[in-house]
Amino acid sequence: MTYISFWLMVLCHIVDDFVFQPICLSKLKQKSWWKKEFNNNLPFKYQNDYLMALLVHALSWAIMIHLPLMFLQEPNVKVISYMIGINCSIHFVVDDLKANHGKLNLIQDQSIHFVQIFVSWIIDCFSSFFDFFQKTLFSKFRCCFHQFR
């Protein structure tokens, strides 16, 4: 089941990053589009609206890629919540670097997103191990430290 969840995460990435992201959203993420629409006289109140478009897309993508982990196996809500937050932040920065700063091309952008998916999948696969590790070892360490007080 875990390999299926990985490939479904990749499929969800493709769907959200290419199919569910309409042309208008990809334009709204670009600060240059906003300037062009206002003939380089962008009113102050619209100067950061491109950030909201980036955030909406990044959050949509982060939730979408984690859907297989939530529905195909017993989800660790705490771990998935952290991963959604971290992946949303990374996706936001990566897309901003690509869309507004010209620092990344499409291949680099997609490579980073695939690494995000792989790392999220690995973390989810081992989250039950981490829970076990945390409950057993850390509780023993806490007991040891309480003895020295």
C-alpha cells in the first residue's frame, strides 16, 4: 500500500500543479503581471496580492499531495499537519523564486517538488516508528533525568 500512496502523491502533484492551476492563477502569482495590468503604476494596496495567489496555490498543493496519506492508511494527524505546513512553505518559496525572481527553471522547480513528495512519503512511512521511538526511548530518558533532580 505504501508504494501506491507514493505514486498517488505524484499523481496528485501533477493534477494540482498543472490541471487545477488555471492560467489566471499562474499569472496572479507573478508580480510582473500585476504591474503590467496597471501599466507599471501598481497601487499600493495591490503590491502584495501576488503573495496571496502564491499562498493559495502552495496550500492547495500541500493538502492535495497528502490526500493519499490521509485516506489510504491510518493517518498520523500530527505528522501530516506538520508536513502540510512545511511543504506549503517550501512550495511558496520555490514558486516565488521561479515566478518572480527567475532563480529557478521549470525542471528545478519540479525536481524540488518531487523531493518534497519523496521526503513526505518517507516520513509518513516511518512516522509509526518515530512514535514508537519517541514513546519508548524519550520516556526512559525523562525518567532518568527526573531521578537526578
